[in-house]
Amino acid sequence: MKRRTRSLLIIFVIGLVLGWLGLSRMDSLLRSKLVDVVGGASGERYVFTLGELRSKPWEGGVSLHDVKLLPRDGHISTAADYALSIMADRVSLEGLSYWALLVHGKLRVDAVRVIAPHVEYMYGGNSKDSTAQVVQEKKKGPPTGDGMIGEIELRDASGVMRRMDRDSADLSVADLDIVLRDLRLSRAEGGSATWQLATARVGLHGVRAALPPLYDAQLDTVELLYPEGDAHIAGMRLAPRADRDAYGKLVDENVELLDLDLARLDLIGIDLLALLTTRAVLVDHLAAKGGHLYLDHDGRLPAKPDRPRVLPRAGLADMGVRVTVDSLEIALDEFRYGDRGARADGYGDIIVEQPHVYAHKVRTQAPLNSEDSLRIRVEGALYGEGAIDARFSMSYGAEDDSFWLSLRLVDMGFVPFRSLTKDMLKASPVEGRIRELTMAINGNDQRADVLFAMGYSGLQLEVLPEEGLKGKLISGVANMAVIDA
């Protein structure tokens, strides 16, 4: 009996010693396995490094410190589509299967919590050299493959976006939250890694971008949903760095100045993977609401002699970013177009209150064999008074850049046009009303046919300068020539 008790005690002590030795090496074994497994799952383009690891075997958890996923030297160039880098001081693994990792070399974990990481998105050309892919999970049933992660959560992250050949950031994100669910890793026969993703939710707050020399851009909040393919943006602002009277000091050529403020922008059915990998904007429906759009042109700025003037079809085809929007609806509070002539002191403004824009088949980089046609309709109140209805259409396959434009204006006073006519016609209307104005243009790269008709009554003009006997005499003669139509 004593001998058996002694034997059991010796076995127990040996077991404790072996267990202690195993636990003392557990962190080292886990660290080595995690580096191998995560590094392999990241593909040849990336290197995964890990500082300190602290295991919690009784809880099925692991705490990681100084975690980095960085592009590998020699595998990322300016010709690549994109690259990501993620650095975090601490990462927590919850519900980790020690057996699957140490024995089978597979990562099985319930949740990954990444605490306050820094994420960097770098972009270059349009190469399709990508060894790791993410696809939407469509299969059902028990998990299969080389790895499974129930949830990845990044909270309170910061982020930047920049070109690979630049050190400075194009865009910064003050607060970034990402939640990915039901990730599964599998490998093809060639060994390339494929991640299958069920759902993703990305929230960005305080997005800022510098667009020199004229603009600064900001987005208050952005929400991205996958696989729905929806993006919701609140508080979108493209702000000029100078007003329309002074922006000529920032540029050396004749360009328009844009001022955009949107309360909300919704992109429905957006291809998020295309946006991430090639920065192409492919959307089923775009809707914007609230805010304003101001567009100003200062004719006093020098025009570049080699700057070609192109019609809409050619201009859209030559844009550097691929954009496809099947339908579009924009409802603004105000639109303003201001133009200042080369010898004018001030701007003549065209203002449309409550403009609504509807468009179908918006395309850039469309080939000439495209069968799609662009259709746009704009409705609103010109100067808050006259009902305006403008329509535009063109075919992307039209080699002669042909287009059609029509305009109809109903029940509008003449007086609001004073800011436009005083510089162009040296005359200002003081009375009168437009019953109906219609215009239609059929044009191409060679010619344009214009039809114009206007019915009006009670028009009275003041020819500038209106002071003195000469001005009154000329104004009287001009008004004798004006006949109601």
C-alpha cells in the first residue's frame, strides 16, 4: 500500500513537473505557431511580426503585444493595386483552440479584439497581383478549411491613406471601427490563401483629406456594410481654401472653383472590393440630400492654350477614375453658378433653389462600343421663383460626341436677371415677366442646332449707365423697341 502510494506520488510530482515545463514553454510554442499560421494566411506580400505573447490556457485566451502586419520588402511596388499595414500595441484572442493551433497548425478562435491599432492603406497602379482574396461566404453548414475566426473587432483605430510613392498621407481617419464576422481560411492547390467573409461593418469618423492647391475635404461619419454593399455618409464637405474673389492667387490657370456641402450621401449596392482594390466606384444607386453646390468661374484668370475643350462624352471617357452609377438622385437646398467676365468687376449668378437632379447610366471610361446612354433631368426654382426643367441625353457609343439638351422655364420675372445682363448686355430689366421660355440644342463635335422661343410681357429696360439725360434717352429708345411676345 505504501509502495503504491509512493508510486502515485512520484507520478503526480512528475506530472506536475512536466506540466510546469509545458506551461513554461507554452508561450514560446504559441508564439512560434501563431507567427507561422498568421504569416502563411497573409500571403507572400505581407510579413507578420509579434512581440510578447501571454497565454491564458484556463480561459482559452491569449494576449498579444506589439503586433504588426506589414508589406514585405520586394513584394509591394508602386505598380501594385493596394497594400495594408496594421500595427497594434495589444491584441486579445478569445476562445482560442490550443489543440487546433499546436497540433494541427490551424487557427480556430471565437474573437479577435484589436485595441487602438493604426491602419494604413497604400495604393498604386492597377496591377492584379494579389495572393490573398476575400470573397463573400455563401456556403452553409459546419466550418471547414484551414482556419476559422468568429469575429475580428478593431476599435478606436486611427488610419491614413496614401500613394505608395509618397510619404505624406492623402487622407486621415481620426476614429476607425471595424467588425468582421465568420471568417474562414482555405487554400487552393497552389497554396494561395482565400478568406471567406460573411459580414463586415466599418465605421469611420473624422475623415480629412488635403487636395492642394484649392481644396480641403472632410467626412463627418462613414458607414460601410458588407455584403449589402451599402455606404452611408453624413456631413460631406469640399471646402475651397479661398473665396471666389481670391482663388486666382492659388492657381495659375483658368479653372472653376467648387464648393460642395452635402448633409447626407447614400451609395446603395456599391462594390466594396472593387473600391478597395482598384478604387473604382461601381454603384447601383446614389442618393444625396441637403446642402449646396456652388460653382464659380473667373474669366480674368489666364487660359492655358494647350487645354482642350471637350464635350461631355469625351470628357467622361478620359477621366482617370472608373465610375459606374446606374441611377442617381440628388436633392439640394441651393445651386449657384457664378461667372465673372474678363473685364467685369463682379460675378453674375444663376441660382436655383431646391434643385432636384435625376440621372441614369452615369459612366466614366465607357468604351465606344457601349450601348448605354446617359440621361439627366434637373428641376428647381430659378432664383426661387420660376419653375425650371432641364434635360440632357447622350450616347456613350456616339463617335461624334452628339448630345441633346432642352430647357423650359415657366412664370419668371425679369428683375432677378439683372446681375447677368448688366455686364453682358449693358442693360438691366426693371419690369416684366416671362410666361414661358424654351430652348433645345442638338449638337456634336462639329456643329450645334439651337431652337429658342420666349413668351413675355411688360418688359422694361434700363441701359447702363442709366444716370443722366443720355442714359434715360437710350433707355427710352430701347423700351420702344421691346414688344410683348
